[in-house]
Amino acid sequence: MYFALKHVCRLALDAGRLAKDQAQLFFERNFRPMRIAKLGDSAGLLTGYYEPIVDGSRFPTPMFKVPIYRRPPDLVPPLNSAGVGFPNKGTSLRRTSNGELVPYYDRGEILDGALDGQHLEICWIKDQADALMIQIEGAARVRLEDGTMLRINYDAHNGYPFVPVSRILIERNIIPRQEMSLERIREWMRANPENAEELRRQNRSFVFFRIVGLSDEREAVGAQGIPLTPGRSIAVDGLLHVYGTPFFLQAGLPLTAGSKSIRFDRLMIAQDTGSAIVGPARADVFWGAGEEAGRVAGGVHHRATFAMLVPREVDPVAAGTRMPLPPEKPSLTVEANATTSLPASLVQARRLSQADEFGRNLRPQSRQQSGCSETSGPDRNSMFGRPEANRHGQSTIPIIADVDCRPRAKPPQTNEVANRVFSGFASTAERKASATWRREN
């Protein structure tokens, strides 16, 4: 996939800047649209993130007393990690003075002073709510006393899973789910400092940063190593997707000041990742920097259809033969016999029900060969910045989403998918281009 994308990029450079209809034709000639989704689901999940801008100081003051830390020298990356940079997933460790590796300090221990005296502070900001927000977003601009804009970016983490404060607030009936937002959480934390402190400690995850620039007006740099483009760059699961892959996303998003959703049909480029971005049809849209970008990002938590644009030189059928499959499901007899604690009448009824269901859904090939799964349901995700990772153990194998095991389900033809994908690239030339694409295929 990487080398195929590299070849298409060379063609794009040779073509130079193209008009809108020519650009559409370029994509249609060089890419094949493939609908993707998690096994058992028909759509993916779209959220948003941004780069906060906060006031800060180079030195601690009565106003600026919350430190932002750089990576500690005793922090050890997760074992068997590969690649450049500190991974954003896995269990980080701490090397003690005698060389022993132990779990790193969690948020509570760091807040209690575990890092004091090590001179790891990059700067100080006003409150813990902003510090937590910066850690969730993974980057920030800190406006210092003299007006200098200090740019910081993710550098490492302490190895504990992220626990979203929004989930805890909802479970404790403090903020109703329908009222949950970034601003609502900030308001509650500032109005309830003692309870907010206890709440933050429930999230043991902690992020460390590095300085990436001073007075730099460029956008934040993503995991691909280049500046992100607001509204066009997305963070994806780096274990499944290659940076630079184009995606076409379709959703209804609340992008205006009101709550009404508008159509969001847009070509996006995978240029970033995040520890909570897990699965084939899962993306975090970068919206830029500042309060307005934060307002838009905080309101995006919607289902969306994903079409990955695969270079035509990549054969999806051949690639699919190398795709790992989930383990075989236990037989109906084994599963029924496992329910020995149930009365015999209920066990027999369950066997009949399962057999009937199996008969209705019978296909010529096995369920795994057809790409089907019993697992379904959307991820539970945080509404505070980047949501938590998939906790349900569902398969994250990319498939063509429209292969469905439900009775009488009829998958759409490739041309229909292509028509829906390419129809969003332009307004006037779309029908001609799509017709040309169908004739050529």
C-alpha cells in the first residue's frame, strides 16, 4: 500500500496543479473506492480534535501554577515497541536506580509530587482543566507573558489507559449525557475544584510533551511529520492504515453555531493517529487551533460511512486472502451444553432458537469466509476531546462493509459505491466523470 501510494504521489507531482474536474478525474483513474467498516457494523465513528491555545508562564506564579512536563529520563517505552518516536499505546515503565523496571507513576502520584525537583517543567498554565484538555488533544499553543507563542506536542505517556471524565460524570449522574460538552465539563470542574481533583485522578493516564517551535503560526504537526490541514486531515488507527491514504467520509455534522447537522461529504487524508483511535472505520478530524475549532471539535461525535481510496495497482482480492480471520465460533451443541445451570426446558428452547436462526442465515460459504460477525454496536466514546479506545474486544479487521450476513441483505455493486464516493468531489462535472468511470470499468 505504501509503495502504491508513493507511485500515485509521483504522478500527482508530475501533473501539477489541476482544475477541480481534472483533479476528480485523476482520483477516479488512480484509485478504487472501498467501503470499510468494523465486522458486523455498517458505519464508522467520526470525532474531532483541535489545538488548544492557553495562557502560560515560563516560571511558576500565583496565577500560573500547573506544570506541563517534558519526558522524564527514567521513562522506558513499552517493551517490543518499534518505529520512530515514543509509541502512544502500550505499558510504559520506569527504570529505578538499581536498574529494575517497574510501572511508571500514575496521574495521582504525579499530582502528589513524584516528579518534583527533576526540572522537567516546560512551562506553567492556569488550571488543571486546561492541562487535562491539552493532554487529551496531544498538542497546544501556550501564549507566554511577553507574547511569545510556545508550541508543544506529544512526546510520551506513562502507560496507563485513558479514562474519559465524561463517562464518569454521566455514570455519577452529575451531567446528563445530552448536555455533555467540553465547555460543560470545564464549567463543572471550575465550580467544583475538590470534586474535580478526585475525578481527574480516576484517569491514571498522563502525557509528556516537547517543544516544537516558538511564535510558529503553522498548524500542528501530525504523526506523519507534516503540518495538519484543518478540516482535511484525520487521525486514524496507525496499526491498520498507511499515512497519506485518502478517505472519503460522509456524515451529518453540527458545524454551525446551531445544533442542526449539515451534510459533510469530504475527501480527507490520513496524517495523524491517537491511542483512542482504534478500528478500520474510525477517524478523528483535525479542526485547527483556538476556541472556535474547539467548539466544532467538541460537538463532533457521529456515525459516518468510510470509503478508503486504494491505488488501482493494489488488488483488494489478493490482499484479502492474507487478512487474518477471527477464531471459529463454537458449535451450537457445545454452546448449548455449556448452559448446564439452566433448566432442561430452557436449554432445549435455546437449541431450537439457535438452530432456527442458523437456518435462516445459512450461506454457501462459512461465516468467516463471508466476512461476517455477530459483534455489532458502536464504540462507547468520550465526548471530552479524543475518546477512549475500543474496550469491547471487537475485531478491527478492515472489510468491505456491505458484505452483510443478515437475511435477504443485498450488497451494493462496486459501481454504486464509486458513484456515491466520487459524487462528492465536484458539483457540475460529477455525473460526466462518474459515467466515464463506470464505462471504463
